[in-house]
Amino acid sequence: MTSRFLRLGCVGLVAAVALSVPQPDLRADTATSVSAATESLIPREDVLNLEPGPIPYVEGENPERWPSILSQAAVVMDMDTGAVVYAKAPDALHYPASITKIMTALLALRLGHLNDVLTASADAVRQPPDKLYMRVGEKATLKDLLYGLLVDSANDAAVEIAERYGGSVSHFAEMMNQAARDLGATHTHFVNPSGLPDPHHVTTAYDMALIARAAMQIPEFRAMVDTRSFEWKGTAWQANLTNLNRMLFTYPGAIGVKTGFTSVAHETLVVAATRGGTTFLAVLMDCPTDAEIRDDATNLLNYAFAHYATQRILPEGHRAGVLTGKEGEDPVVTAEPVLATVPLGHPLDVVERVSLRAPDEPLAKGTRVGEMTLVDAATNERLGSVPLVVARPYEPEPKPIAWPRLVAPAGAALALLAAAALHFQRRRRSRLARRARVVRVQPWQESWQNARRNRR
């Protein structure tokens, strides 16, 4: 077990997390236009710091008190922090069945627009049930296909989406695998967008928790998986589709997400529920029956809510300090909310330690200028850090005049001017003296001057 786990990240929408990473334009019709997408489909800021590594259990978690379940693998995760409060064979490989469609929908929402119009191909129409029974050439919006995919688990919709945004099913599967790796789901390998049986189509309970957590940050996805029923108005088939996830109807606070079943995968389930500001995500795999997997999910969620809660330590925009600038004091705030999964009734007491730099250049709003380190007040253990940014555009204080640099040249110039003036004055006096020495009074001038004086 690791020490108490603290996740720093944005609680809100995935889009809200991506502050500065440019998004490639992946909304095109052909495979060539999305070929570059496999390099990084999920920007790192979008995955809420989900990185490969040890499973982040909560401190003090005791497996001896965990509920006993029939499912062969399971994980319960705090959806806001990523902390794990229950795990059974979390890294064991299993067939996911239709919970695969969580990743299919996630990519469709990343790559397309809800009003995109897609056309059913022969391959899409040939898919086995569950399906929307479309005809070749039938058109539908991405929005309607996603509702069919997530509410009714439609396999034809999955293939249609893969062909549109990946160019082919195989290429779309490559994109799914790259996206899984970007999310830290390193044990996952998808072969198709629907979850139909294939020996190489496998994942783990923990990987599916990472994928589902990322998908649930997208508001459109979250609304779709929380839909109880949807009216499909196709050309050949019309129906009022009821969500196959019966936990939505039986578990208080359930908000989605997806069920799955094949003869080799058996029952699989991903379900999220929220109570009192805490949301848990449960993934269960390889259970004999639908009733038993729902019982397992109920027991696991009840256990999580009875023992743990999400503590909101600091909100996004929490004032952490100031910078003195041209306009006075400019506030510095936390760039993200700070959350932790804690034992129920035992919140963390956190000490904030702020480190700021003094910028000497103008800064745009949201520019990082430091970080806040958070320390457990009880143990002095470092819990993590959060970036600090300027809350508004920042202008530095005007720089003081460097007087020594200016006075020295000015003094030298004045000295030169004084020396030059003295030099010219001395030269003038010298010339006057020389003139006095060389002037001689002629005799006739002397007599004329004497006569003039006598007349007075």
C-alpha cells in the first residue's frame, strides 16, 4: 500500500483542464485526415494526471474488511481523485465485452461533432445484435448513434463510428489503443469498437476504471449514460430504447455508465454513483449472471460510501499570495482544485507552503508564477503540489532609474564644459595682454590728446 493518496487536478470538464495544449483538428471524413491522431489522442492535461504506475490505494485500506464478491476482478475508484478504495485482481486480463464502447464513445466525442451525419455501411449493417437495424446507406447523426451505442449497446453504431472517424475498424482500434496508453491503461488491447469476442481483445478492471473516469469528464458522455430511455427513429426500425444498465433504476445515486456480456467475457459492468459530493466508479468483470454482478456492484459501492469521502481541500482560484506590480497587489491563485480521498469522518489538516518567483516581464492571466506545496499537518508528510498562476494580467513595477550610471557621464560632461570655458577665457585674456604690449602711442596722437584735455 502507498501512503495517503492525494490527487491534484481539475474536477470539472475535460476541456476545462486543457488550458494551453493545442488540439489537432481531427474532425474529418477520411482515414488520412486522422492518421496523425494515433500519436496522442488524449492530451496529457485532459487525463487528470492519470499516469502508469502503482495503483493509488488510500492509506490504511484493509483488504480483510473488503466485501466478498463473485466477480473475478473489480476496482472501486474515487472518480474525482483517482484513488482506489477496493481492488480484486485489478491487473488481471479479461474480455471486456460491451464496456469497450466507453472508449469508442470517448473517441467519437473527441473526434466528431454531435450533428455530424454518418452513413451505414454494409459491414455495419451485418453486425450481430444488439443493434439499431439500420439499412445500408441509412443516415443518422453522431448524437443519435451515440445514444444507441451507450443506451442500447448497438454494435452497428460502433462500426459506423469507427469507419467514419478511423477510416476502418482496424485503424480505429489502433487509435483506441493509443488513447488507452495515453490514459495510463497500459494492459489494454482493443481489436474492435464493439467488444465482440476476440482472443486479443482484452483489458483489466483498473484500466477500464481509468478509461471510464476520463469519459465521465465529458458532459455529453455523462448525460448519455445517465439516460433512462431514448427514442430511436430509424428508417427500417423505430423503438423506445431502455438503458440496459439496470443499476440506474435500482441503486440510489447511480449516474451511469455501461454493461457488457458475451459468452466468453460473461457479465461485465461499469457503474458510477454519487452521494454528498463524493462519486465512486466501480468496474466489475467476469461474473456469472446479471443479477450477481449487480449485487456485487451494490455491495462495493455501499462499502465505499460507508468508509470514504472526497475532501475538497482548496477550490480552484484559491488566493495563495500576491505579486506587487504596476497596478498594486496582483493576486496569485491556485490553478486547480485540490482534492483528497479520506476515511469518512477523518479529514486531512493541510499546511500550505507557497513558493513564488518575482517576474520582471508582463504576464498574461493564468501564467504560472510558482507552486503551493501541501503538507499533512499531523505527519509533516508532503502530499503534493498545485500550480499557482496570476489571476489577472500582470505588469511589473517600473524599474528605478540607475542613478550611478547616469550621474557619472553627466559629471564628466560638466567637467569638460568647465575646462573648455576656462581654457577659452584664458586664451582671451592672453590675446588682450599681447595687444596691450604691442600698441604704441605716436607723437602726433599724444599732442592731439593733450590739446583735447586742455579744452575741457
